[in-house]
Amino acid sequence: MSSPTDALLFDVPASRPPSEQLLDLAADYTRFNDALSLFRPTAASGPALGAHSASVARLTRAALASVQAVHDQWPYLNAAMVEATVRIKQLAYLSGGAAHHLSEAQAAVTGAALADPDGTSLPDSVNRQMQLARELTALAPEAALASATGIARETQRRHPTAQSATAGLNAAELAALHATALGQVVVTQSQAREYVHSRTGVVRIGTLRSLEVKGLITRDPATAPPAFDGGPPQDRIRLTSDGVTATVSVLALPTAAAGPTALSVPHAPTASAPGRAR
């Protein structure tokens, strides 16, 4: 029987265009960040910390595989492509650091358990190491999306194609796809109502339902951090395979219709009430 942490061991990106691989990578980093935010270490959490460390190490390899995919497709890179690959190499380096901090946390938990098998307190270093790991991957989805944008635009410049993947989508749906790719859209329920949280503009529940019907997004129930301390986990909205293809088509435009792709610092969860979905 598999354990809950088995789902955190991501696969290296499949054989897809590099820009799509990077959106897959962004989604996997969002999953990792969510799992790490929800995780609360205990005196018996050594194996779980080891699984988290293995997860981010796997993501490091996936990031480097994405860089290799770019080099395989384009042996000679211009400035835009070099910038995109360097950003992902930096992300791989930061992810390696996160893996190191999680391994240190695991070692501290294991050492404390051996020294005091009946104890329940954790060394202060455990939470400190976990915080450092969270900080190192916090902006990973934004970095992956920024690189995907540069690669998609350069690909479109070299090999122009019709943007048919976005046919029939309105501006609100395109913006919602973009925010979803950034890992910034969650849904929560309260008193039989659904509410949407998004850090980049307003995303309405009706827009998400439309995208779900079109098979462009799906939701992972109770996998995202709560909106406020002590609250229930929220549902993470993520792109489907078709949603990734549609989003890459938007990113390939000279000025992305889905909104800005500049890196932004994620806001910490607050206790303010969510806006009512319309």
C-alpha cells in the first residue's frame, strides 16, 4: 500500500514542448509548496521529512531536464532563451538547497528521537530548517512560468503558428488560466457557498466552472493551505493537459492576454474574509 507521501515523488517532465514542460514543473512546485505548508512536523515525522526532501530533489532533476530539453531543441540560444534557461538553473540550485534543509530537519528529528525516545518536543532547528526550505521554493511557480513565457514567445517568433488552443476563450478565462498556472487560485466552501481566492486580480467562480466544463482546469480537494490560521485546507485549482496547451498559446503572444508575467512575492495567508463568489 502506498503512503500519502508517495504522491509527492514527482516524475521528470514527459516528452512535451519545453514551454509545456515548464508549466507542468510550475504545477509540481505548487503541489510541493502546498504539501510543505500543510505539513506539521512531530517527533515521529522523520520519514515524512525524508519524503519531502526526496520530492524537491526530484523537482531539481526535473528542472534540469527542462533546461536540457531546450538545448536539445535549439542548440544555439539567443539572449531571451539563455535568460529563460539560466532562471531555471537558478531554480534547480535553490531547490537543491531546499532538499538540504529538509534533510537537516530530518536528521534533527531522528537525532532527538534517539536521544529521548519518550520525548515529544522538537529541536528549534527543525522549524527553522523547514522555513528556509519553504522560502527557497516559494517563487518557483513564478520562475517556471516566466521562463515558459520567454521560450513560448521565442518559439512563436521562429515558427509562427495560429493560436487555436485559445479559440472560444474570453479575457476572464484567459486571465484565470494564467493565475492558475502561477499557482495562485484556490477555492474554499463556507455555508454551502464557494469562494475563490486569487492573488492576481479577480477570478470568479463562474469562470472556473466554465473552464472546468471545457476540460482546461481541475481541482485537488483540500490540498492548499487554509485562508486563515486554524481554517480548513482549500481546494487547489490546477491546469489539465489541455489547459497547459491553451495557456502556452496565451504566453506566446507578444503581450500575454492573461496578464503580467513578472515575478511577484506571494502574500502570506491572512484572516480576512474571502470575497463572495459571483
